[in-house]
Amino acid sequence: MRQAAPDTSPAMCDSELRRLVGYNIQRAHSAVMGAVNRVLTPFGLRRASYSVLSVVVETPGLRQADVADVLAIERPNLVQIVDALERAGWITRRRAEDDGRAYELHPTLAGRAHYTEARGALVAFDGKLTAGLDEPAVWALIDGLNAVEAAGPEAEAEDKEEARRGVQTP
């Protein structure tokens, strides 16, 4: 007697993985981030450059190092993004008055206008992503993702400590 072939539908193959928050975050990230870049491409932006422009427009005068910290971007990578945004005429870099080594970032008028247009397109896309959710569900999702992000470093530190002590986790 022949054994039935296993169900290889995507819903069955990763059903165990679908119980893991990290896996679902990765799947959502993969599904969304390429589309976000496609939404931003007509504006000459990518996810990272849009994020930097957004922070600079919303918080003018923030120091370059602080922008890197806010967005969790490595400083050398941020320098490349800032250079590109400055070449495009959307931001300016100014030496901080109290520290000649630090740069403050400021949006230009063109940068503000450009950000407003790109933001409109991204907000519209975001609305399509969450069309199946009511407003409380959207905020619950955002709150949940923020809680997971905040717990990440602590959870990783606990795993490292357990590994150092030789504790095996399931």
C-alpha cells in the first residue's frame, strides 16, 4: 500500500514556525519592505533614506550621531545616506556651535516639500496594508511590535547568559 504524499502547501509546511513571533515578523518584513522601497523609488528614496529624512524634518537640528541612534543605523552607513540627501538638496549639515566635531542636520524647504509628498504615498500604502484592521487593532499591532522590539535586547542578553552558564533552553 502506498503512503499518501505529505501536504506541502505553504500553510502546512511552516505551521510550526507560524507559532513563533520572530518568524511572523520576518515574513511580514519580507512581504512589506520590498513594496515600501517601490513606493519610495519615484521620490528617489529608499526605506533608510526616507527614515533619515523623516527624522530630520520632524526634529530639525538633531545631531547626526543622534539620528544614527534613533534609527539604529551604523554611523558610517548614516554618513552615506546624509551625503546623498545633502547632494539632493533635501537637508543641510551644520557644525554644532557647542561642539565643532558634531553636525546638526536641518531640512531644506525643498526637503520638507519632498518629504511631504513621499510621506503621503507611504501613508496611503500603509493604509492598504492595514485595510483589514480597525483602528484599535492597528494601534494594538504597533504597540505589540514596539513591545517585542523593546524586549529583544533583554531576551538576547538572557540567552547569552544562559549559554555562558551552560543552561539549555527548549
